[in-house]
Amino acid sequence: MSGSMYRLIVVFAAGMVLGATFPSAAPAVTSNDAEAVRRVEASRGSVRLRGFRDAEMDFQIIRSIGADACGGGALGEILIARDAIADGDPSGWTPAFADLAERVERDGRERLARGHAISARDAFLRAASYWRAAEYYADPRKDDARRCGLRCRDAFLAGARLLPGGVADLRIPFGETPIPAYFLRPASDDVARPTVLMMSGYDGTSEEMFFAAGRAGLERGYNVLLFDGPGQTGMRRFVTDSAFMPDYGPVIRAVVDHALSRRDVDPKRVALYGVSMGGYLALSGAIGEGRLAALVLNSPVTNLHEYMSAFMPQSRDSRDDLTLDELAALPDDVIPWALRSAGMNFIRRYGSTTFSGAFAALKTFDARPRLKGLTAPALGLICRGEGATPIRLAEEFATTSPRPVTLRIFEQPSGANMHCQLDNLPLSAAVIFDWLDENL
């Protein structure tokens, strides 16, 4: 295997799969030091801040911490899981977060049995977030990922059913593979309200979208429909070979069809929100969909191949190639399992059997030729720290869209300096829903 192919695998497998794996500069957090407690008579506590040296693991722990602001975790609980994970070795990640999720979910069941519905709800929702974290590093060769994913769904449903408006667990008709979705409303009535259809990206989930923006929408009086389309993690829990589609139009039409069939949805006030790679998927699906009143892209991506190529070091192509089986068979001293696993996931997500084939498939993910068919005004969000190419693509979308685009670039002092503002979700939600309030 040549050095160029190794770099290709490392960059894509470890980093450039949209939705979660961008390098972070902010410190992560740990830890409870029992020995330090024994050495002092009194202190303000044993929690200390310490980041993972591994950039991907660092990002993932911050990803979990970021959800705290919207009920998707508790810092002290996350620190307990962090303490069980060795830096640079994600093999301990899934068991650490799965153990935490199990404990918190059990606590929720016990509280519910004693009649404490709000306490139980909050525990179930935190458990769902921890199951999602466990799912991320789970071994796809085994049933671990699917098990964690389904436990995530179960915990989320248990918590969401205790929200004021409850939740509907949906399977939206879509050929032979129904789209898994949740419908939430701020109150248990049939009042027709503005509705936001929300989708994540490469490795996010509907449950994570609830904490990123769904809960904020409910608090502001919006219905929220969370869904996972082809290729996305939530869909692959049920259809393991599901792959991304360059044109998400059929998916979005199916979701809009369902939304408009409901009495509690105002048909003139339906918006679509896509996060990370979902920024591309939502845009491609919104083109030609005249029933959408607004579109929110975080980030605006018109060409996925160009976006992802920007993360490649120097040589972006290789004469070598690797199949799924060859990649799986490589020893750990050539490429660590965590990178090989992510590489195999990348290949499968784009419906290919080889690494270069998956990368080539990205060239079909281009919304530019059809952009003139966009009928909804849009809000675009991106952080300055995401780099020149993502910023350029966002600005290009703002200037070439046939409909008005409001572009919000989060600067360093905002405290929203990570991909999809995962480090400041309350500010992100404020920007999104204030814009929707003013434009729907």
C-alpha cells in the first residue's frame, strides 16, 4: 500500500466523514481523582480538565458535553465515562458509554416507578445521548453498533413520551425501506403549528438532532419532525446496507408528504433543517420542492466532493485501491482498527466496494446544476474556524441561490467555533429560530 493511499484512508477514516469528525482545539474534560481527595482535608471538588491528545476522541467528548446545554447529558456523568477510556484507544469508548447509559436509564425507570415523571424523562433523554455516543465507536463487524442504536431509540422514546406533547414513532413510507422518524409537538392538541423537518448528516442521528435543535423548537412553539434517510445512521440501524443518495429529492418529498397529511401541521409554514452533510442532503432535496417555506443549512454545501477534497493532504488520488475485505484484513500495526473501521464505514455509506470507488462516488453529489430550482429562502450557518473552502462554498451558495439567503458566519468571540456550533448549541438555536420566526 502506497503512502498516498495510507494518507487517503487516514484523512477520510479519521477525520473527513461529515457530521462529527473535525479536529478540535478546545480541551476535553476529566476526571475524578480519588487519591487527590484523600490527600486534602477539603477542596472544591476532584473534577479536573484534561483533553484527549487524540483529536478525534477529543472532538467526540466535546460533542457529548455540548449536548448538556439541551438536556443531552450531565458533565459529571460524562467525566465518569471519560475516566474509563484510554487516550488514543477508542476500544474502551463503547463499553464506557454503554455502561453509563445503562446506569442512567435504570435510574430513570426506578424514578418513573416511584411516580417522578420529570426526573425519569430527563434521565431517559440523557441515557439516549449516551447510547448514541456508545454507538459511534461500536464495532460494525459485530452487533454492537445496532444494539447501541436501538437502545438509543428506546431510551429516547421513553423520555420523549413524557414531554408535554409526547412523541409519535414513525415509519414514513419510502419504497421498501421506510424512513424512521419521530414527530414531536409542544402540546398534546391538534392545533396547526409551524413545523421544522430536521435531519442530521453523516454520522449524527435524529436523537442527537433533538438536543441540537429539536428541543429548542418545541420550546418556541414549533412542531419538530426528526428523520433519518438513506445512508444515515438511524436508517442503517434497520437497513445495514443503506447508502447515501446524491439527490435527496425523493426522501424530502416523502417526509413533506407525511407532514402535510397531519392536521397539526400548518401547510404554509413548513421548514427543512439539515446539519453537517445534511446541509448538502437537505439542499439537494429542497430543490424543486415548492411546499417548503424555508430552508436552513448548517453548513451550506453545494458540492460534497469539493468540500471533502479540501481536507486531503497534497495527493488526493492514488493508483492503489483497497476493497472492504482487504481493508478489514490489514493488521493494526499498519492501520489501527479505529481507522480501518471508519474507512470501511465510509466505503459502505457511499454504496461502493472499494475506497477509491467511494471517493469517486462523491463526484455525483453536486447540487449546483439544479440550484436554480430552489424555491425557498434560506439561512446558512458556518463557523469561521471551519476553513477557507467551507466558507467559500457557503458564500457561493449565498450569492448564487435564486432565492434570498441569510448567511451567518460565527466568529471566534461567539463561542461557537466548532462544526455545527456543537460548542454553543443555545446560540445556534437562537439564530435559527429567530430567523424562522421572522421568515415563516
